[in-house]
Amino acid sequence: MALSARNNLSGTVRSVTTDEVMAEVVIELDGGETVTSTITRGSADRLDLSEGDEVAAVIKASEVMVEKD
């Protein structure tokens, strides 16, 4: 599959937490950092995501917000 996004991070699923509509997926990257994604429950089910799966986090964003109080 070819994607236009260049930010492709490989890692391992550490947890998948679901409710009726959404899923939170925590991915541990090779360096030990984590990336958390929220996706629809339907997408998580379709991908059959579970702890230990090898996945890629593909980041496509035109903005990154930073806030400091």
C-alpha cells in the first residue's frame, strides 16, 4: 500500500481500550516511546488489534498544536 504520509512509525501494540464507539490504541515504538491513537471501534475490530501486534502508526497532519500554561 502506498500512502502520501511520510511519518510512518513502527511499533508494538501495548493496549487496546474500547467502548461502544471508540478505541484507544497505545503503540510502543522501537525506542520505548509511546504513541496513542483514538480510532473508531469498527476500525479496531476490523484490524483485529490486540496487545503484542506489530503495527505502524501513520501520522498525517498539517498542524501540530503546543500549549503551555
